[in-house]
Amino acid sequence: MAITTSTGPADSGIAVPQIGDLLRTPDDLEKIPVLKSEFMRKKADIDSRLREGLKEQLDTTQNGMSTLTEGQKLVQQIRDEMKSIHDLCEQAQSIRQDFPQIDYLAKVHRNFEATKAMQQGLMTFNDDVAEVERLLQDDERDIENQPNLLEAHMKITTLRDFRDEALDQIQRAQDTSFEQTLQDWFQALDGVIDMFDDHVGTICMNLIPLVQRDNPGIIVRLAIVIASEEKNDEKVRALKEAQKDHEDLVSKFTSFTIGPKSIRGYKEKFMKCIESYAQNQFEETRQEFLEDPSKLDKHLKWFFNDLFACKQGMQNLFPKKWKIFRTFVNVYHKLMHDFLLSFVDAEDLLPPNMLAIVHYIEKYYKSMKKLGLSQAELTPHVLDGREGDLVREWRNLIVKALNEWIDRMFNTDRAAFVARSAESLDQDGDGHFRTKTLGDMWRMLREQTLAAGDSDREDVVEGVISAMITALKNRQQQWERLIDEEVSRYKNPTPDLIDTLQPLQDWLVALANDQIACIDDGNPETSLGQLGYLTRFQNDFSSLVSPKYLQQATTEIDSLRNGYVDLSTHCINRFVSLVFSVDFRTTLPEFFTTAKWYPEYAMKRITSTFDDYLNDYSAAVHPSLLDVLIEELCDELLVSYLSAIRNKGVKFRRTDPFAAKFRDDVVAAFEFFQSRDQNSGGAVFNETIKPKWKVVDYLVRLLEADKLGVVAVYEGFKVEFWDLQLSWVESVLRSRDDFERAMVNAVKARAAEVYVERGAETIMGKVK
């Protein structure tokens, strides 16, 4: 058949095949019913889509028509509104023509009223002033009550405002020829104002006595006056701020308005009176204190009486927002602060006065607490926290001498240490190396402690002891830094440095022994069994300080004691590091290399060197440090041994007898350390040294295990030694002759999964 058809529209999503492709053979005619059914189904699908699309188009068209209709309505409404506006504008044109005349008449009316008010005020001004003066004179005859205070204040405020407005108007006028005439006219008011201010000042200066005499009425009247003036001052400030921000509008508002024109500052004067009243009493107290400093608390009893009177009888008489009690507290506290500091800053302050001030601080805050005021609320500190400065004046000489002495001693020791001076070292009765200056230092500390005790003041002694403890801690840190600096020079030793190796090691042993001598209390191995320097030092000052400080000092002494232990261990550690960096600098790189490791006995050479050192220094090292020395040798040897896996040329072949060689090295090391563990009967070796060397077994197992078994060995290793470093494990695996990257990846994957409980650092924490 030659009949064909094309595909449908692209957007229909249905492709219609050509008839020729469907009916290629006669047998395909049997497919016609099926094809017909298929085409009918597709046609129905297309019709459905067309109907849905047509419906959407109709809905969109309908919505658009509705929107257009609404828009037409809005346009019509806008036209109507614009027409209304146009009509209003035409009506306003006729009104605007009459506005200048209306404005002119309004100004004329205002000016007339202002002139009339000004004339009336000027006519009655002198009579009003005389009336105020009469009221004030009546109050002078009853100065304790002043019943006319409020009325006088009201009238005098009105007169003030009128005067200020009149002068303001004449100053803004173009003709100022009458300004002096007005000032002369108002001159009588100045005397009345001064009289009124004197009455107010009298009340302000006697607030506390008035409260103590139970006369609240006059205080309430004063509060009303001050509050009114404060409000007026706020208005003036606000007006000035507004004028400053809107200068262009000021000239448009120049009408006659009576009101405050200047800040009168009655609230500030009130505060100054409170301060002045207290200051007068402080001046009286000053002379009394200079004559008898031992009664400072009695001399200042009025201070707390005033505050108590204010708290009990004044708070409900003043506006709450003033917080009058807090105001008095702030003023009084500042004056107390200045009063005490005036003595502290005086160059001629006598010791009795200084001690009286120091003792008074605690009483002051205790009394203020009774008034409901905590120390945190009282700022600044009444002595600016300088009571410590006063105490330090007693102990400055002692501390200064102490620090200078210890600095000189350390500088001397430093120079001798850097020069490796053998003359600065000595041996005690047991043959242990020691420095010559240690005993001198502790004797000096004892002398200074007794000198501080002669002051009969616990705080002075406590300050001196604190300075001594700090100096001793600094000395520990200085020695540690100096030792590290000198030892670090031997990382790549030159022949000249090697010549100074033994003197340096002698110094390290002597310094380690010094630290033990400081803390060794009656060790049975010592010849005399006497107390250590540190304990004797603590016994010297224990009876001179307070129990509270003694408890604190005991903690500091314990910290010092631990510092001496750490420093002695550090000295031994640095001693051992020198052995490895100098004596074994050519031996360590040969470990695990095929050419050197298998045929030679490097481990035996190392343990033989250990023997030589121990034979030379066993008698010179304090017995308690001998086990530390052996353990440090063990740790450093094991860390260096394990780290040698990164030596150049290390490669473990499956056919090499590396497991047997590892065993020989471990046996050689064990023979040495076991032979040196005679004092404990092998306990130290079995409990401390031997368990650490188990890591070598894991090393061998990592090398021997097949590729799939490496992960299991790593997991067991990690569980037992939680701080095992993954980088070191990778180095071990890379040293295998059958290394594959997949081995490292598998170990890393397992490292991410395995959970280990952290604990104390193990030997593997030192192997990076």
C-alpha cells in the first residue's frame, strides 16, 4: 500500500507513525483492528486535551474582560474626582484674594492685645514686686517653716517671665532705645529674687536637720518649688533645641507669649547645697582625724546618720523620679571617696592614718550594707580599690629587695649555666650534684618572711608571701625556658658543642636534684632526714597569716611542689634527649635499614651506652630520680625506635627475617631494663616498662599480616592504645614491600568507624 500519513503536531505530545511503516506485509492487515483501536484512543486523548486548552483560553479571556470593565470604572471615578478638585480650586481663587487683608487684621489684633497686656503688667509691676518682698519678709520671721514660700515662688515666677518677655520683645524690635529704661524699671526684681534664693538655699542647706526635727512641711514646699523650676528648665532646653534645628521658622513665630526664657538651674543649685552641707562636715572631720586617727569610725558617724535620716524621712517628700535617697548616697559616697583619697595621695601621710584608712574600708561597706546598699552599687570604689596600695607601702621594701635578690641570683645562675661553669656546682653529703646558690636563696626567703612578720600585720605578711610564691613560680618557668633554649642547640651538634655536653648534663642533674631538695621531707634515704626547703618555708609563715590565707597559700604551696616535681622530671627528660640527639645521632638512622639493621646490633650498643651513663651518674642523681631517669630512657628509646620506621630506605620484605630481628632488639632492651630494676624486685619493669613495649608486637603484626588482616590488627592496636596516630600506621604499611593504597584506605575507613575510650596518654601519643 502506498498510503502514508505524517506525524501530528509537535505540541500534542503524540507521534503518529506512517501507514507504510505499520503495514509492510499482507500479514500485517490482521493488525488493522488493533491499530484502529489504538488510533481511536489517541484521538480521544487529543480531543480531551483540546477541550481543556479551549476551556483555559475561555477562562483567561473572561478574566481579561472583567479586568477591563473594572478599569473603565476606576478611570471614570478618577475623572469625577479631578472635576471636583477643579471646582474647589476655582472657588478658592476668590477666597485667596482676601487672605492678606485677613492676615493683616489678625496681626493688628494680636499686637493690640500684646500691647495692652504689656501696659497692664508694667503698671502693676512695682506693686507686685513689693507684695513678693512682703511675703518673703514675713517668712524671715518664721524661717523654720516659711509658710509663704509657694505663694512667693508663684508670684516671683510670673514677674520673672513677664520681665524676660518684655526684654526679649525690645531686643527683637528695630528700635532698642528703651531697653535701658526697661532694665531700670525691672531692677527692683533682682533684689527680691536674691532674697528668695537665700530662703531656698537656707532650706537646702538644712534638709537633714529639718528631717531630724520632724518638719516635713517646709521640705515638701521646697520640693514643689524645685520640681516646678526643673520643669520650666526642661521647656527652655526643648525650645532652644527646636530653635536650633529649625532656625528658618523662628522669625515666623514672634508673638507675645509669657513664659520662661532662660534656664534658672534651681535643681543644680539644690544638688550643690547637698554637696556643700556634707563637705562642711568632712572639713570638720579632717581635723579630728589628723588629731586622733584611731577613732575614724566615730568621727564619721554623722555620715551614716545623715543617710539614715534621708532614707527614713525624706523619700516620701520628694518626687519619686528624683530618687532622693540614691541622690544623697551618690553625693555622699563621692565626697567620702575624695576625702579618703586626699589623705592617701598626700606625701606626708603618717602610718597610723594610713592604717586607720585601710581598716575603715571594711567598716564603711558594712555600714552601707545596713542601709541596703551593696558594695557593687557604690561606684567608684571608695578608695578606688587602692587599699592594696596602702598595704603594699608596708611591704614594698621587702618585696623590692626580694625580687632584686632573686633576679640577681638567677642572672648569676644563668651566666654560670650558659658557661657550663663547674665551679657553680657542688655535691651534698650524699654525693648528689647540687647548685651552690639554692641554700642561699631559701635562707634569704626565711629572713624576709621574719622581717614581714615584725610588722604584726597579717595582710603585710600575706602580701610578702604571695610575692615570694610568685617569684618562686617565675623562677621555675625561667629555668624551664633556659634549659629548653640550651638543649635545643644540640639538635644538630657541632664538635664544639659536643665538648660541652657533659658539663651541661652535670648541670641538668644538679638542677633536678635541687628541685627534689626543695620538696624532700624526711626521705629515709637522706642522711639527716630533715624537712625540705618548701615545707620549712611554709612552717615559717603559717603562724603569721590568717587561716583563710593559709588555706589559699597551702594550695599555692602544693602547686609549687608539683612545679618542682615537673621541673625535676623535665631536667631528666632533657638529659635523656641529649643522649639521643648526640650519642645516637648516627645509630638511630640505621634502624630497619636492610644494610645496617640486620647484620649489626644497634640496640645492644644503645643499652651499653645507657649502662655507661647510669654507672657515671647513679651516685650523682637523687635516688628518687633514678627510676625517673630509667623510665625516661625507656620512653625515649621506644619512641625513637618506633619513629625510625620513617628512616630513609626502610623496606620490609616478606622473605626477610624482620620478626626475629625485632625480637632480638626487644630482648636486648628488656635485658638492660630488667637488670636495672633491682630496688623493686622487678615490679617497675613488669608493671611500667614491659607493657609499653607491647607496641612493638603490634608493629610486627602490622608488617606480617596479610593485606586483608591489616585492618583487624589496626583495630586491636587502636583499642589498646587510643592515641595511636594514623599517620604513623600509614608509614608502617608503606614500609611493606607488598604495600597497596587499598590497605591504607581500608585502615582509614575502619579508623572512622571504631570507637575508643580516651584515657591517660600512652606511649603511642608521643609517636607522631
